[in-house]
Amino acid sequence: MSFFGDLISTVFERQYWTALVGETDKRPVSELCEDLLGNHGEVSGSTLAHMLLDRYSRMSRAEKMNFFRYMAKGLEIVPNDVIRTLNEYQTAPSKQTYSAFAKAAEPRRQELARRLNQVPGATAQLVGIRKDLLELMRDDPELAPVDVDFRHLFSSWFNRGFLVLRPLNWDSPANILEKIIAYEAVHAIDSWDDLRRRLQPADRRCFGFFHPAMADEPLIFVEVALTRGVPNSVQGLLAEDRATIRAEDANTAVFYSISNCQAGLAGISFGNSLIKQVAADLSRDLPGLKTFVTLSPIPGLNTWLSTAKIGKLGEGKDRALAAHYLLEAKRPDGTPFDPVARFHLGNGALVHAVHADADTSENGLRQSNGAMVNYLYNLSQIAQNHEKFVTDKTVVASSEVRSLSASVAPKKTGDK
């Protein structure tokens, strides 16, 4: 009976929505939002949510800017209410006073997003709305509080407990494979043949996180090469004529490309969980794997060297300068200047090895003169390395990388 009840309810809702759309409600978006926030009927609320999302999908850039400004100002907290309810809670702590404070402290735009999300397919639309918000914030920084609320909601909605890890291979649905080609952000996939070389051989793996509300949209994916030994160039990993090995003969798993797929989920971290889950699964399925490393780009190297008074790439010191950059180039907060380094070191990896001429593509030469780095994920030391990085900003590195860095370090006054 429950199934048929849900079916009838769904059909009724669609008919109700279709009837209203035909009449075209011309009220301003702000009025529709206020109506949705004040509406408690499930069907009529869903209809309003449908209407708002449909209206948003047809907005111009200027109209979207106005919508976000309404969210920023018209659906903001009321500071005096927050102060008053907090004082009441401090004076007489109870379920009622705490509930009143919690309600006052939450901007109404968070509840608006929740009510919009009751529409099937709305989660993906809301991710797209945040993508627009991030772009428009460049022109109007006062929209930033709206993004804080989106991040707060998305951190809950896209919690690791809701994510599904799925292997991706040559037999995966074509629409998913097309998105892998489109979303690849590190080493461009040039053709379907190129994709086949990355997915079909026995020594290749690919995994992605998916969310039940966006089942056909990968959130992030990682490409893995199973090798004997640690590789020193991406050209070797992706060569058309490379020799394939059996997965059982590999002793190293190489994470050579990690791509975030949804711009609207920027700042919502998936990579940490993805790498650790994939490493654990591979270790379980292939006991011969003893080493887990990345082969990562160094995107900030040339930018940093253009302002640092240390040396220039191409003078026979490429590896040493890259090592020094990874260990010593810091942001004002003490964390590494390089974004990829921050990501992997924050995950508990260590800087294992640096390679010259490892990525000779146009992009690789532009950002680091071809230099790449291996970050090592030692499963027994990840927690310890993570703690050092988070607590003391310590960059854990191999002795080889530290020696390379020291060889080009500027001498201090008084050194001979």
C-alpha cells in the first residue's frame, strides 16, 4: 500500500505542478521565496520549489545577481534577535530558549535551500546555483555570507557517509565515461582511445565518488596505475606503446590524476576520503601492493620562482629548485604555497621524490618546466603525518628531497 500511496502522491504532485506552470505565476522571485518559507503544505511547497528552480534556470546574469543579493540581505539573520535569544538562553537554559536561539541564529536562506531541495533532482540544481554564486562573488564580495551558508549545508548533504565509491571502467555507462573525459583536470584525455588506455588494461583502475541524489554525476574521481616501482614521468605511464603487466604482479599503486568534477562543490573536501578508501580497497584486493604514491603536478612552481630570488629552472637545477619550493615556499599562514602540496600533506602524505622532465606537455612545461613530485601515502604513518602538518605546519619529506632542497637554499649571512 505504501508503494501505491507514494506513486499516487507523485502523479498527483506532477499534475498539480503542471497545471500551475501553465498559468505562469508572475510574482517576483522574492515573493515566491517568502511564500515557500511560510508554506507548510507538502504538495504546494513542492510546487513552489519547482517554480522557483524553473524560474532560476531562465534567469539572466543580472537577474541571478539580484536573486543572490536578495538572499544576502532579505534572508539574513536579525542580529538583535540573536542577541536577545542568546541572553534568554544564558539566563534560563532550556529546550525552549535554546530552540529560539538556534532559530534566530540561522539565516532563513538556509531553510530556503532545504525547501528547494525537496524537489527531485534539486540537489544537482542547487550545486549549479552555488557555481553561479561563486562566479558572481568576484563582482560583489558582499555575497560571501550566502556562500558560507551553502558550504554549511553541502558539508552535511555531501558527508562521507552519503557518498558511494564506484569503480569506473571501460564497461561503465557511456554517459559517465563522457563526463570522465570532460572533467579530467590534470592530464587531458584526448580521445576515446586515450580513455580506453586509462581504463581497460589490467594494470589500470579508476574510482569515483557519487551521491545518491546525483547518481549520474561523479563528484571526484582518481585514476590509478598499477606498476612495478615508483614512476618518474607521466609520459611513461600514459604511453601508447607501454608494456602492460598483470595486476597481481604490481607492487605500487600510483594515483596520477585526481579531478574534482563539480565547481559548485568547491571547498567541500572529498579527495582525502577518496584516496584513503581506494588505497584500502586496493590493498585488500591486491596484497602484493606495498607502496601507494601519487605522481603529482607542481602548479605553483614557476609562479613562485618568478618572484623568488633563488634561481631559474632550466639551469640544471630543476629537481633541486622544485624540492626547495615544496619544502620552503610558504603562504602567510605557514602552509605550503603549492595547492597540491597542501592537499596531499594535509591528507598525511609525505614528499617522497622529485623528478625533472616528468611532464613535458604544454601545461606541464608552463607551470613547472616539466617537474613533478611523488607524494607517498604510508598507511601506517598517515595519521602521524597529518597531525604534524595540521598542528605545526610540518612538511614531512624524504632525506633525498631534503638534501635536494638544501643544495639550492640561499646562504645565510656569515656562511662560507
